[in-house]
Amino acid sequence: MTNSALSANQDNALEAFIALVRQNPDLKAQIKAALNQDQVIDIAAANGFEIDSSAILRKWSKHTDFTQDTWMGWFEE
């Protein structure tokens, strides 16, 4: 598998994980309490989503509000 295919798979996994988090208040609370992206990645893995820091960075780069932690931009609150 090429690097771009791996990136696309991780980006898709991250999008699916974010959709799950938005629907699950307990999972959302876990993400909001995460101290760093490694904890977010561990939470995603524990829920069956294989992502890495570069997938989070690619997602984060799509946001315009960089004042929040990377993953906080997922919730639009």
C-alpha cells in the first residue's frame, strides 16, 4: 500500500472516529480530558480506530481556530 493510500485510510478512520465521538457523550468526555494527542490516539485505538499523529495533524490543518488543542476543534463548541 502506498503512503497516500495509508494516509487516506487513516484520514477516513479519523473521520469515522470523530463521528462516533460526537454521538457518544462518554467518549467525548474522554477525548476532552485527554492531555495530549498520544492519549487521543490510544482512545481511538481502544475503540478500533487506527490513527497516528500525522492523521490528526492533517485534520487539524483544516481548522482555522488554532487557539484550541488539536482535537478540541472537532466539537465546534
